[in-house]
Amino acid sequence: MPNRYWPPTARLKVLGVTEPAQKCLLSLGHGYSARALAQRLAPEGWQIVGTTRSEAKLSAPHAEMHLWPGTDLTPLIARASHILLNAGPNVEGDPFLPQIGSNLAQNPPKWLGYLSTTGVYGDHAGAWVSEATPVAPSTRRGALRTKAETAWQALAAAHSLPLHIFRLAGIYGPGRGPFSKVRNGTARRIIKPGQVFSRIHVDDIAQVLHASMMAPDPGAIYNLCDDDPAPPQDVIAHAASLLNMPVPPEIPFEQADLSPMARSFYAESKRVSNERIKRDLGIKLLYPSYRDGLAALLAEEQG
């Protein structure tokens, strides 16, 4: 895949930042986005250490994996030059924070990243939001992320930790796209007037995280999304068109049989600005629109 953003060394020279002498990423909760980051870092000689709750996921490409809970994280934190926090919060907050807070204070990394969600902004009836927009979550999921963000920010302020918060829009990429549902006939074009979502390809998440790791800006918050917020039914229609299959019929939102989780996604409508990642990190998106991303996914499937 072509690298269409500034090479890290070039950006470092412009920003006057020296490259870390040690390259070890500790990925706490090594999930989908973190695996894409690991794939990007491995060719540059990075050590990747990850944790998982599942024994079935102890084998991961490019990563030395550990089961957690069950592993002492202290030596892993001591090894890490950079730490990425990926775990979803529960009602008690981020599961890692009470376990590693004191260790981080004693062994602060050069970079600390927390993966959050644009759901912290709540519903804006299709209007634009940026990092300057006050958080106002309207779903349980968004409220939990807001609570976790606040807790990490408090810890970072108390111990001068280099925390960076990344608010991710809807994630898609290899293995996470609409093609399988279109092919098996389960894709639905649910119509809610005025509904619009922002999205981000997982490879663009990886390149933003990589860029931030190479040019830390403690306290920074970044929205991660593409240039093309769009109604969800348009994405399904485009996927069907790429597959040369019939476009699924429209279903009014009021008539759709949705799970509580799926229905919660329709509780918020907003367009998310990505200007900061472009301005501050020099990002040029690999996939500026879902059209670019879906075309690439299909090409990859077809070999």
C-alpha cells in the first residue's frame, strides 16, 4: 500500500523532534485498530507487546501477546517507550487505569494514546463538530467513554503524562465492511431522514497513530474520520453497486427491527471534522471517502 503522508523522519525534522531511541509499543487491549498499527510499525523495527483477555487471541501478527488479567503489567510498562490504551470501559471506568496508574507515574512513556469515540459529542442533528465542541454524550456508550477520557486526563495532569486522545468515527476495513451482508442478503438500507455518520478506514487510524507517536503533543485530542460523512444507506447502495448486485430496498427507521445496540447508533447524527489531523500531523488520508475505502477492500478481496 502506498504511503501518502509525510514520512515520519521528514515530519520530525520539520517539527524539531528527535526519533525515539527505543521503539517498543505496549498495546493494552490489542484489538482491530492496534493490529493495523502493529502491521505498520513492524517493518520499522518496533517491538509490539499486546494484551488480550482471550486465549484464542494470544497469537497475533507482529506482536508478543500476554493474557490479562493474569499477567503482571509492571515489567511490560517498564519496557515500553509508547503505550496505546484500547480497552472499552465499563461502568467502573477504564479497566486498566486502576491497575497501571501508579506504574505509569513511576515509568512514564514517551507517548500515551487513548482510543475513544466521536460518540462523546452526542447528537448534533447533522451539524459539524470539532475537537473544540464540548462533549455531551447521549448514549450509554458515549457516556462511558467520556468518563474514561476524564479519568485518564486527570491522571495525566497529576503526573505530567504525555496523554493523547483519539476520537474514532465508525471503523471499517478488512473483515469489517458491508460486502458480506450484501452478498448474503442481510444488508438493510434503513432510512432515517437527516441521519449522517462519519467513518474511518482502519489503515488511516494506524497512520494517524503512527504520526502522533513520531511527533508527540501531550494533551492533544484528535478526531479520526474521513472527509465524507454520509447516510448509512448510501454506503450499502454503493457496496451493492460495486458487487453488481441489486440495491437492498429502503426500510423506514420506524419499521426497522433493530437491536438496542444498533438502534443506539441512530440516536446521534453529526458530521465530524478531521482538520486537526491534517493541520497538526500532516495527514493525507489513504481513503478520503468510503468510496475509496470500499473499492480498495474489494480489490484486496479479489486479489
